[in-house]
Amino acid sequence: MAETAVGLGLNPLFQNNVTYVVLLWGGLTTNFIWCIILNSRNKTFGDYTNKKNPLISNYIFSALAGTTWFMQFFFYGMGESKLGNGASSWILHMAFIILIANGWGIYLKGGVV
């Protein structure tokens, strides 16, 4: 897909990002189905509109978390297209995530913001 996208004129820097459309549909499908099953089993569909819950902040933070999560793949795809070394770039990506997460943990002293 990446090679085809470049052949159609896409900037090579973004070539790996076109594959996420296909890859992430699988995650969306399985997570959506599992969430529907859990909501049905636990009878918690009403929690999405329950005024006792902080709905606005929950929706904002979930959108922020999803955007942040996607952006790591977006920037990974850009980096991998420049590095071009397959598994090594994934290893660097995961190592960076672990280092940053540990850094935040040390900074916050294991607490929650």
C-alpha cells in the first residue's frame, strides 16, 4: 500500500501512514464489539448519558487519549520511512515510549495528576 501511495504521488515521508486505515479497522471492530458485549452484560449503556458522570471531561479526555495514541503511530510511520530499517525502527519506537513513560512516572513520583 505504501509503495502504491508513493506511486500515486504521496510524499514518501507519509507512505507508511496509509496502511493504518486498514490496520486500525481491525482494532476498532474488535473493541467496538467487545464494548457492546460488556455494556449489554453489565447493563451500562446509560452511563454514556448519565448526568451524574462528568460527561464533557470524560469525552474530552478520551478524545485526547485517542488522538495521542494515534499520533504515536503517525510519527512512527514518518520516522520509519526515513530510517527504512524495519524491525529496528519499531524497537527504537517502543524503547522511546518506555523511557518517556518511566520519566513521567519518576517526575510524578508514581502519583496520578
